[in-house]
Amino acid sequence: MNHMFSLAYLTVPGTHPADLVELAAACGYNGVSPRFISMRLPGEPDFSLENEGVYLSVRDALERTHIPLMDIELARIGDGIDVLSYEKNIARAAELGAKYIISSVWTEDHVFALNEMKKLCDLAEKYQLLVNLEFMSFSGIRTLDEAENMIRAVGHSNLRLMIDCLHAHRAGVTQSMLEAVPQEKFGFVHLCDGPAWIPPVDHPDMTGVARSGRLYVGEGAVDIAGLLKGVGKVPYYSIELPNTAEMDARGKFGHAKRCLETAKAFLEKNGL
């Protein structure tokens, strides 16, 4: 089966989005998934499309390589953040061809989160974009059930459920649980592998592995085949696989290329 693969920002973090486009093209990816909305993590650069230089360089790289812009991140729902502040990034991403926005929740105020998610979906609809809601153990939406509950409560047709293989493993998600979800509810998938051990939420490995220690597909303990069978057909796989040691050893090109090679080999081996 032919699959589409996109190169996600976090696989090669800190990379300018125009360079991410060039890297994706050089490695043989079918698309690119940049971070235009910063999470404001320590040392994280800001590659907002509100910056005219960033916008023009990305536009030129996309036109030159013919690599499509698949999705953008990260439209966080969090205390003190008005999602309407994301509009210029969303509008410009839509101009460049993006189809999805990734969102996640970083507040315990569920009423606020619900209202902001509704606003985000309205904003995305204005630009014909879909919102992919991601759950993870250390965020405000931790489980598959919590994500499904929010999607039902929001009630917008452009809100999708995103499955990240590492976060799904840590949340105890199984193939049968995913098979119980209507297939049309899923957006694209974040593809990666990881260790079997599920650390406590306050353990350094909880965020450490997620942001710098994921494993190549098929080289960890995540039931990737089961998760993908549970989700079924998706528009594409975005490979989000940060691994500092591998990138240091192989360089950005070598690491990104290896991510794609192992993903393709795994899917073929497992008949996916």
C-alpha cells in the first residue's frame, strides 16, 4: 500500500521551516509539518509566519521543492492564551496549502478549554482547515476517553482525534479501543516508537523521551501495528521522532532519512 509521510518539526527540532522543507524533499518525504506557533519552551526558536522573512522563505522552499505543507503546530489551549492570536499564522499556513492544525490542552480549567477549542475550530473553519486534537499523559487531556469527550462536547465537524504512537502507548490505548472509534473521527497519525516503560507523570523521562528520546519505528516496544490497524486508513503519517543521540550521530539528514526508511520497512513487513 502506498502511504504518505510528512517530516515533523520535532524530529529535527530547531530547524528553520524553510530548511525543514528542503530536508524533507532531500530525504524523500511526501510533505512537511513545521512548528509555526512556538510552545515557548526553553531555547525554542520562534518561526512564526507573522515574520515576513519566515513566510517568504517557506513559500519559496515549498514552490522550489514541490513538497506540500501538510499541517502546522502547535495551537495550544492554555491559561492566558487567546486562540484568536493564532489567526495570522493559520491564515498564512492555509495560503501555503496546509490542511491541518495540531492542538493540545495545557490547562485544568475544562470550561475554559472547551470554549477555546470551539473558538479554534471556528477559526480553522474560516480557512478550511481541520483541527487535530492530541492527548498525552502530561497535558490537560491525558487519555483517549478525555479526548473523545472533548470532541463530542465541542461538536464541530472539523475537529479530529490525533493518535501519537508514543502517547497512545503511555495512555494504555489498544487496537480494540481505537476500533471502537468511528474511523472518520481520526486525523493523521504521529508515527514513532518508544520504550515499553511508562514513567510516572513527574518523572524526567515522561517529557524527556517524548521530546528527545523516541525510537525508530519497529525498534521499540510500542504496538505500532495494532495502533495503526485500530485507526485504519489515514491521510498520511507525520513522523515525529526526536532523538538527540541519533541526530548527533547521524546529522539531521541521516536521522530524518533513517526515520523514513524504518517507517516504510515496518509498514511493509506488517502488511500495513
